[in-house]
Amino acid sequence: MIQIDFIESLEAFSLGSWEVVKIRGIPLRIHPSWFLVFIYFTLLARDQLETLLDGQVSNWNACLIGVCTSFLLLLSVLLHELAHSFVALGEGLKVRDITLFFLGGMANLEKECSTSKGSLKIAVSGPIASFLIAFLMILISNNLLGLSLILSNLFKQVGNLNCLIGIFNLLPIIPLDGGVILKSLIWHITGSKRKGIKVAIASARFISFLSISIGVYNLISGSFYVAFCFLIIGLFVFSSSSSQSQIIKIQKILTQLYVNQVCSRSFRVLEDDLPVKVLSKYNSLNKDNDSNDEWVLLCREGRWVGYLTGKVLRNIPVQNWDKKFLYEVSSCIDELPSICENESLWKAIIKIEKIKDARLLVLSLAGLPIGTIDRVDIGKAVLKKIGLILPDQLIKIARKENIYPIGFNLYSIAKSMNASEFDEDHE
């Protein structure tokens, strides 16, 4: 399984996991949920061995074989993810980490490959690794058949499990490898990554409804265990496809909205020959909080000549406020981070995250200041497009902490976008 930044439905599994080792600089993490799977397959392998030998094996030896089976399975999943990771490295991508958790494994890539061929190579490498491991294990099992029935059965079980891992990952569901393969193929054929993602989402929706339907049928038939498995898979796939669909919707909003539609006028304008004392008249400037100081733009004879913030009041003794003038303590206005009013909103998000104050001065096409834009302005606009209007109290909290409202992680979504991908018509 591959995880890219804009696929966030599984991102939490990288949190709360333990780093155990680094492989070629890639941290290997194990989530606590993996141990449930380890115990399950240990017990399953033990029971199968006792059945195979008709109880003629000690409980200790059966448990030992079960542990070996689970360990080989863990190693197989790791090799599957390493295959993804090494091919990704070959494509010039950075792999943040590999996490093993209850659904298997996840290679966490910093960004998605920019080409359809590269994306296809990364996605297909995992299942190929699983099938090669399955072939090797079954080959070893056949060679050991006449020497040790126990060892032969152990390698056969691991081989079969790898075969199942390969087949399961080929299901056309994002974030499984099959979904990425389907997306990459459609992307390569049509030249549009977004169309590839839409087809993969449609495929996942179909499979989720099919799985849920099979689950309901088995539930009615009395096969509760089978019903539970299909229902869990169906609900997981449906949740994943819904998440991807929401991301596509947000990406579309970020390309359709422009900076001048979202920005606010969060700055003051003063003549630069006024004394510094004038700043003390504004409560928003005369405060002790060092964060998110309001900008004051200075002009002289109709020209923009500089800027400053309320911090200057803290650096000048009160008795000198009448003697110092604004132009003496101002900075060049060109030093302010800025963006043109006709830029797409997703570009503003990326630029904001590179700035300490997370705020940009918005310039007109003529290069004149017309407003400012920050995380709250962007978050409010996107949520409004989705149909969600936040109460003023939540907006105030987000403004105070300088974050996207309700923890909206727009940066991860914006990072997955690029200009060429969204030059196509917004469908």
C-alpha cells in the first residue's frame, strides 16, 4: 500500500507508532495494532499445524512454528513496502517512513510522482514483490516436502499469504496498489491525473457497495463471520473513496478561487511623517502579544513607501514617542511577503506555509496593495464553498492561533497539486 500526502485517511497510523530501525535512511515504524495481527496469525498457524499433525505436536512447538509464520509474514509485508520505497527513490521521491499496522503496511511518500509511468512503476512494484515471495516460499515448501512436513507447511502458508497480499493489493481501490495502478493507467491514456483519480474513486465505490451487499446477504444467511469481514471491508473502502472524492472537490475549489476573491483588508494606512505616538491610539497595535501584529502601511504623497507593526512601540521609550516619526522606524514595503491578486488559491496556501507569520500582502496587477490573506481567510472561503459556515467564535480562535479553522489541513492537499495538472478544464 502506498500513502501520499494528499491521501490522509490512513495518516494517523504513522502517529503513535514506534521506530525500530532505518533501512537506507527510511525509518521503519510498527504500530501497536500490528501486534494483534501477529498474535492472530500465530494462533491460526498453530491451530493449522495441530490439525495437520492430528494433535501429535507439543503446544510449545506449535506456538513456535506460529511465531515463525507470523515473523515471515511481517518480513514479507516489509519487503512489499520496501519494493515501493526503492522504486520511489529511483524516481527521485523521498520516502518519509514505512509503517506496519493492522491492515498490512504503508510506504509514506513525501509527494506523488509527477509522471503516470513513474506512478505506475511505484504502484506495481509491491504486488510483484509479493508474488515473487509467494513463488519462492512455495518452491522452498515443495523442496522440503520430503524432509520436513512442518517446515514445508510453514513456507507453504507464508507463500499462500503472500499470494493473497498480492491479489488483495491489486483490487482497484485507492489507496491500495490496484487503485493507484488504475489511476496511473487512465492518467497515461487520457493525460489527466484527475480523470484517473475519478475512475479509481468510481471503481472503489462499486467494490464497496458490492462488498456491503455480500456482507448483508451473509448476515441474513447466518454466516456472521463472513458477513462481518465483508461489511468491514466495504465500509473501509467506502470511507476511503469518500475521502478521496472530498479531496478532489477541495482541489477543484482551490483552483477556481483566486486570491482577490478571498483576501481581506487587514492593514492600516498612515502617512509616514506622523509621530510614532499615533500608533498608541489603536488597540490592535498597542498590545503585548508578539504574534500576528497588524501591518501598518505607510504612504507619502500618494505613494507606498514602507510598513511597520505595533512592535515599534515596545522598542521605543514612551517619552520619545512624540520625537520619533514613522518613517524613521519603518521598513521597505517590498520586504513584506506578497502575492498577486490573480493567483489561484492553492498557490497562496503553499506560499503562506513558507512564511513565519503565515500572511501575505495581496497586490493588484499594478503592484499596489489591496489586502492581505492568511490561513483563516482561506479556510473560511473553502468551507463556505463546501457549504459550511463557521460561528464567529471558532473563527476568532483560529485567528488567534493563526491556524486553518477546525484543523483543516489544506496544505497537504495543495502540495499534491501542480500547475500542469490543473490547466485542464475544471469538470
